[in-house]
Amino acid sequence: MKAIARRLLRLEARFGAMATATRTAGVPSGAEVIAQNLADLGIVREPNETLAETTARAMGLTIPELRCELRRLAGC
């Protein structure tokens, strides 16, 4: 676990400024883009719903089915 924490600190030191610049430039995150695309299709996130749950609902899948489909597409 300590190795992961050290790696995260190194990554934040290296790429932190880039992430901050992107946020301040108003560039939406990937999650925001996906949520907006789903909203454009009329599928709005519920207040206590994760993006994965919204995506699964849009696809007519359960969360385990979505996980399985993503693994299949990834070749796992």
C-alpha cells in the first residue's frame, strides 16, 4: 500500500499542474462528458446514482451485467 501512495504522490507532483490547468480552463472531465451525452439522450442521473449505474440503466443492464460486458470488451 505504501508503494501505491508513493506512486500517487509522484504522479501528482508530475501531472498535478496539468490537471489544475485543465480544470481551470473549463475542460469537462470524461465523466462529465458521458453524463452529458446520457442526458442528451434523456437519461438523467438520479441524485444517489453513480455514473456506472446510470450507464447500466441506459443500456438496460444490471451493474454485474455491465461489469461483465466491460470485461468482455476489454478482452479479460
